[in-house]
Amino acid sequence: MANVTGPIDPRLRQRRIAVLRAEGRRRLRIVLIVLGVITVGAGAYAITRSTALDLDRIEVAGASASRADDVIAATGLELGTPLLDVDLDTARAGVTALPWVKEVDIARSWPGTVTVDVVRRQPLALVPSGDGGSVVIDAEGVAIDRIESQPADDLPVITVVARGELGDVQTFALPAIPVIQLVPADLMPWIETYGIDYTGEENGELVLDLTGSAIAELGIGTDLIAKLDALRTVIGRVDRTCITVIDLRIAELPVVQRDADCEIDEPES
């Protein structure tokens, strides 16, 4: 028996047409939105690859003009590189490898700048290099610079021979660093060099070469403030004539040794 389809109610037909049109409009909106997102994304990507957003300038803070060139070279960055492609981690590692740099912060700044902010290691002392020159070290014993001659400046001298390369820690000089940091201003003119005797204690014994011909033996690096106070007392209150050694290894019991062949002028009666 055949199915017989009667005429569709005009209102039902209009409703079906309206539904189909609404569905078509919804799909068209989705397609347009997707195309819009793709277009915007492609445009944004194209802009980041354009010369409008490439690396135009590298700014260095915390370094002198001559050092700034070294910093820029150490970053390994090239002008004209898309700023989005700049490898800040690699650049940071390159600058940190400079022996005189203690800390570094690198950031990109749109539209085309990379800023490099460095914290320098501060010179503390000189260590002879054995060839007439000296190595400058900081408070951590890191060799931060090399100079060809022994300068007559305010940096104290530690009389051990520098080893290794710039950036290496001068471990043999480390015991002298705390006493250099603790020496009061009034004692500084009395100290010519800071020595370390490794023939006895494993960590070395501190020996100060004083003006004249005397030395001050501090022993191992303990009770340094008390030992320096004792040195001040001896210098200020004891006749320094013919003194060869001031033994301060026990701060409370300083011992003065004199040259037996040296004649002390007796005060006139």
C-alpha cells in the first residue's frame, strides 16, 4: 500500500526555512570568526618578524663605557634580530661569564630594545702574578682583572702567587681577605703587605709585613679583631726600635721579639 503525502502546511514550511536560514547564518558567523582570528594572528606574527619590532638597541647599565662594549659583545646578540627571537638566557650566561661581573639582569623592551643591567665585582686586593704584574681580586677571591705592573694605589697586596685564569677563585689568597676587611683605617698605613704562611697550618697562618723591618704574626684566621686591637696597642705603646716580630697568635698575650744585634738608644739621664 503506497504512502500518500499530503500538502505541507505553509506555516510549517516557513518555520523550516527560517530554521535552516538561522543555522546557515550561525555557521557563517563561525567561519568568519575563525578567519578573523587566523588573519589577526597572521598579521601579529608578521609584525613581530618585521623591522618594526626587531632589535635596534642594546642598553648597558652599571658598567663604564669601555666595559659596556665588552658586555654587548658577551651577549652574542645581533641588531636586526626579531625581538621575539632574542635568547635572553644565552645572553645572560655570556655576560655572567665576564670575570668582573657579579650579577646581571637582562630584559627586552618593546618595540626594539634589550637592557643589560650589571653589578660589578669590587676590587679588594692585588695578588702578584709572578711576571711583574698583578691580578685584582674581589671579596670572594675571584680574579677580576689583570694589570701589567704593580700600581702604587690603595689596594692592599697579598703576597701569594696568582694562579689560573681571570674568573678563577684565588684560593691561596682567601685567608687574607677577612683581615683586610677588618683592618681599621688607623692601622692601614702600618701594613705593607698581607702574607700567608702555608708551611705550618693547613689553612695557612697570617703574617703582616709592617713598615720598617718587623712582621706581625696573627696565626690562623681566628679572633682577628682582638689580634688587630693588640697590634694597635703594641704599635702605640711599645718602643718599636729593633722589633723584628710581633707575635699576636694569642691576642691576650702579645710577644715582641727584637733583633739581638740591634742597639737601642738609651734615654739620656
